[in-house]
Amino acid sequence: MKILLFGVLTDVVGKSKLDVNATDINSLKEILLNEFPDLNKYKFQFAVNKEKVERNIRLSEGDEVALLPPFAGG
Amino acid sequence: MKSHSYRLLQADKNSRIGVIDLIISAIMLNKEEITRYSKQLLLSEIGKAGQEKLKRSRVLVVGAGGLGCPALQYLAAAGVGTIGITDFDVVDETNLQRQLLYSSEDVNRSKAMVATEKILTLNPFIQVVPINLKFESENAIELISGYDIVLDCTDNFETRYLLNDACVLLDKPFVYGGIYKFEGQLSVFNYKEEGRNKGPTYRCAFPEMHSGQALLNCSLTGVIGTLPGIIGTLQANEVIKMITGIGEVCSGKILVLNTLTLSFAEIKINRNENLWCDIPKSIEELKTKIYFLSSPGVLI
């Protein structure tokens, strides 16, 4: 599934899009944190198919998951 | 005796006329304003009624930096009747690349004062209130209370959470703008549209702050100058829409702009009061809450 990254998370991962398969949000988070441990330094939210999710939900192959951090600058 | 009473009556009548004139001038457009705003008056969506709503409105801009400068220019030019400008900082040479209200000769001068002078030159028919103070727990409620809409043009998470909490307690909508290098975010929080439920707040989008992330501001990460110009202008645009009641307000979602790929993404956000546990329960509680922490990694 397509993973979209924004802001500082793009800097951590080195690109703004990833292709990762996971069964749910928790397992996706685990995979990403294993591969990019520096993601642990930042707070960010998950959105599935352009809607923010508050809990662990099942993911399907065609889903698009976005990792959204807040932006401090102004 | 008769003539004395007559003079008194005349004076009373004149002062009454003076007050009435003042009231009329505060809510109605004069000839010069009708010319000045003619291109907005031509828009059937705005017209005279919308322009008078702008004139009667009061908007507070918190932060006169990258986002605040363009927002202030467009709000002033559009004819927002009263604009408050909160900023305790002075103009720095490194601001000039993106904060276009300021010129080289303004370096080291108060941003709130310079911004006030500049936008009053742009539009002398509005009222501008410079507030050369740091926006803090102790004064947040007092500063926001007199305004209809607030703009979050700040450059740190602490002030953003404080501003959110104060607006929630005072039931005011606020327009959030945030930037990072080449990317920007925009949303209208705590907005109630007629016939709909109230929209989400900043804490519904980002429930808790990680102060380690607070270091990611423009002065440390760098920022492309055009980005705050775009996001700040969009913030002013949302304000004009809310005041005049036109279009669809950017509530219930965060708009994310990437200026390098010129792509816009929208993330839907739901109002969720279960995420509000860090919002003070009362104005008194907010005034004593500590938002500004120095130790990194502490959640508030």
C-alpha cells in the first residue's frame, strides 16, 4: 500500500512516498519504526484514505496511508 | 435666559448628531470607501452588505511574521474594520526574505508597531491595534475576548496549543497556518457553521505536543519565502469567507500544500472531545497553566 509522508517525516525517511504492506495501523507503525527509528523522535498522526484515524484499524491492499506531523513554523 | 436654553438645546442636539455620525461611520461605507472597495462591491457574493460586514468585524492576528505579514496586508486591504496585531518581537534582517511588510530600515523596530504603520498607510479607513506583548496564558483570554476571529500565525507549538485552548474556552473560531521548509498546512478550527455541528479543534488534529518537535521552526530549518506568502494569504481568504458568509470554509480538514511538487492534499479531521483532556476546564485554569516548557521531550 502507498504510504505518504509530510514535513519532517520526509526528511527522516528520505522520500515522501513508500510502498509498505501491513495488516493494520499498529503493525505498519512497527515496520516503519524498525526501518526508520528516528521517526520515534516525532509526534505524527495517521490518516487512512485521507481521513485521520484515532485507533488501530485494519488495512487493505489498496489503502493509502498518510503520516501527518504538525508544522510549527510561521 | 431663553437664548441660553436655546444654545444648550442646540449643543445637545449637535452632540447627538455627532454620536449618530460616529455610529453611522462605524457601520456604513463612506464615498471614499465605496470607491476603494469597488472591485469587491462588484462581486454579487460580497456586495455592499458583505463589505459592511467586513467593516464591522474585528480580527486578531497572533504573530506578525511570515504568515502574519501577508494575512495582515490582505485583511487590511479588504477592509476588515478592526485588526489587532500581537507580536513582542523586533524585525530581524533574516526576516526580510519572507516578511514583506518590513524593509531594511525597520530592522530592530517592534513588529507590532511597524506592521500597524504599514497597514494603516495601505488603508487609513480601518482601526489597527498594535499589541507589543508576548501572547501568554496570563493575557490570552483578555487579548482574544474583543475579537470575532483569531489568526494563528505563530511560530511555535506552545503558543499554538495556548491559542487553541483559549479559543475553545471563549468559543471563537481561529484560522491555523503552519509551515515547514517547502510545505504548509491550513485549517479553520473551532468553527460553527449555521445548521451544522461545530468543527474540530487543533487538539482534535494534534492531541498532544512533543516539545522536541518545537525546535522545527523556520529560523532553524529554513523556509522558502513564497510559502508563508501563500499560506498567510489563504488564512486571510478564509477570514473573508467566514465574515461575509460565502464559499466553503476549510473546517473539518487540514489542507497540506507542497510547493515543490505543487500538490495539495486534504486530510479529514473529526471533532473528538475525548482528545481534549489537556484543555483547561476554565478560564481561571488556563491563566495558570504552564504551556512553555524548556526541557525537551516533555509532553504537555
